[in-house]
Amino acid sequence: MKGVMVQGTSSDSGKSFIVTALCRIFSDMGYKVCPFKSQNMSNNSYVTEDGCEMGRAQCVQAEAARLEPQTFMNPILLKPRRDNSSEIVLMGKVYDAPCDKNYFKDFTMTKGLETLRSSLKYINENFELVVAEGAGSPAEVNLNDGEIANMRVAREADIPVVLITDVDRGGSMASIVGTLELLGEDRKKVKGIIFNKFRGDISLFEDAVEWTEKHTGIKVLGVMPMLHDVVIEAEDSMTFNWSSAYDVKDCINIGVVKFPRVSNHTDIEAFRYEPDVRVSKVQPTETLDAFDAVILPGTKSTMLDMKFLCDSGLAQKLKKFSARGGFVFGLCGGYQMMGEKILDREFKDNDQISEIDGLNLLPVTTVFNDVKTTAKRKGYAVHPSLNNGTQVEGYEIHFGETKFCKDPKDFSPLFELEGKDDGAADSSLKSAGTYLHNVFHNDAFRNEWLNMIRDAKGLPLRGPVDTMSEKEKTYDKLAAEVKKDIDINYLLKEIIMIEK
């Protein structure tokens, strides 16, 4: 197999960033290139055309490679439920096995390794190059016997490794040297090093590069600067580019509640392309006075995060915010929380609470059941405040069923998705919710919703922003930056051993 694996000395070292860039660079060069991450731990997921679930980061990388995302690109997705357990999604479907302390013994060396090998075989037979991404660090010696995310992948695929380290967090040279030392025999797989997120005058780092190459005997492919103006969808909410200040007068200020179990936060990524929108985290201590709208995103446990809203005082603040005319929008689990009541009598969503009151902003009730919905959806707006027929598409990932619990009167469904009503909203769309992930990535709908807020605030209305065009520009810009700072020719000829 031809390709390269990008591993990091730590989490958030920039692996996904570099893999995305290489996918676009190799695609531009005419290679049929495939991104791959054997095992991803994230509640940030995506639904493929055939209704399967996979990690969102690999979907971004597929876009950069100009491919349709498919589950062989991320065959194993672990979705954390609690600190000590996760839901296993295997080739896009929930796998009925526990992900606990016995996970490495009971799954990784059996079904997990089998699935890894079959995915690599498919990629080898259908693509010219693979750009694989590691997980966390390969130097976790306590996990190495049972891991299927780092060096085992490199060995199974028989591809070289490039090690990336984060200069910004400090100790990057020690991280490189320490990681290599702990790799043992696998150190031989490492053929290149990248320093990432460097700030300042690059000439001041030349001695560090020289020392690293001399001490390790491994080529430093380059030093990537901190790129503030190149932002791709984040793998988790830790790396989302939150605004740190509000512009009360001239901008729309959107607050996003960061639940302890937040999932699919990329639903809000499209707002970064709107020049007059600022997105900030909602803190439990805030009054919400600075916000024009508040979004309740998805969650891995609606019941427990609804309890978080109540215990933190945010539930009462959200009710007051809505009562004084603020816009509140719920996505998936956030939509469920906006209803009157949430029932989990069979403990499908959590193992602590069987019933809890919602925010009572929408006349709906949610009941959890055994069925998990994962499906791509297309449809159109049916709410009277929206342009009738505005096209929308996205995907559903949820347990539970939400229905109007009484005569809705001044409330209506938001969309019709493939013949079925979805969501609910009041007549002014100030309280609204939907199961449709990626709803704000629909440019026309996002523009309508934002223009309602602009109109209420006295701001000039704007036309829709073409987010796909903006994303393509970002991929191209990222690729150009990496080509400028990383020796791509050396990577291809001396590490991957391919010429074209």
C-alpha cells in the first residue's frame, strides 16, 4: 500500500489539519487519495448517503480529497457516554458490545482488528494513496498491546509515519524525543517530523530544527506557522474557534450552550462564514443579556444535560431570555429539551433519570425507545414564517421520538422531510427546534433565520453566503500554506516512495 500516516505527540497536535491538507494537495496532483482513521473517539459524527454513522473529521478530509464520505474511511467510531464507557459504532452501525475496561481484550483484537484489515484491503484495491490519521499519541505504552489506532495501523498498511508536534503548547522537542524513545522498534516507521502551530520569526527556530534532525536522525519536513485565518471544521468542541467578545451594536451575537455531553457541535460551524455573526459559549454564570439568539446543540444524553441546565440555573435564564423576545433554537437533543417533558422509562438515554421537565418553550414531548435513527434527509420548509419550499438537507442521529403533546395552536412544524413533519416552532420562529443536523449549513434557511434576527435588531438584511464555496477556498488555502512550509516533494519521493 502506498501512503503515509500522520501521528501526533499528543491530542490536538494538528493531525486532522495536516491530513486534510495532504488530501487536497494529493488530489490536486491527480492522485486518487483516501483519508483513513481506523478508530475515532468523538460525539461529532455524520451520516453517509446509505444511512451509516462515521466521524465528522473524516468527512471533512473526504471533502478535501473530493470524495463522498464512506464508513471504510472511519470504520470504528467510539461515542463517549460517560468517563468510563462509550457506544461502539462499527462500519456505521451500533455494535452491541460494551466499550469498557475490557474493550481492548474483547473487541480490538477480534472484531476491531478484522474490520481494520478489511477496510485497508478495500482502500488498497481502490485508491492510489492513503493518508491515515492516528489517534492521541502512539507513545501510550500501557495501551500498545491492544491498540488499533496508531502503530498497528502503520504496520498493517505497511506505510511510513510522519510525527507532528504542537510547538504552541510548549515542550515540542521533548515531546518528539520522548515519543520516539517510547516507540521501541516502531521508531523505525517514523520517517519525518513536522513542527506545528509556531508563532513568531521562523529564523529563531532554525537551531531547533537542526538539533532535532541531528539528535533523532529523522528529517524535519517543515515548521507550520499558527494559521489564524485558515479554519476547518473541528473534530471536537475543544478546538472550535469561539468568539471571545460581543459586538452588541453591529453584529448578531449567538450564544451556544456547551453541554457536558455536547455532540455534533459542527452544526454551528457555518456561522463562521457570516461576517456579522459572532458565536460564543454560554457560561452558566451569564445573564444572556448580551445574546440575540441562543442555540441548544446536540448531546449524547438529553436527560443528563437537561439536568445540567436545571442545576446550573441556565434553564431558568433561558426561559426568561425567551420571554423577553430572544431567539432560541434547539438541535436534536437541544430540540428535545425545549419541549414540556422528556421520558426515559427504559433508561435508553441514561441510567439515572426516568423523567424530567423540559424548558416548556415548545408544546412537544419526547419518549426514548430502542430505535436509533440514523438517516440522511432532504425536504423543504413548511413553517408559515419561512419561504414555503425553501430546500433543506442534513441528517438525523438520535434515539427518541418527539411529538406535539396537545393542540399546537400557534406552533407549526418546521420542515417536511421525505413526507414526514419535522421540528416545531412558534409563529415568529423565536422558539424553534429540529432533529435535522446540519440545518444551518443550508444557506437559504440559515439566511432566513439570521435575517429575522437582523430585522428584530434593526440591522441591514443580507443575502445568503455560499458556504460550500467558502469551504473550498479554505481547503485550497490550507493546501497552499502546507505546500509552502512542508517539503511535499521529499514526502512523496523519499518517504512515500512514489513519483508522478
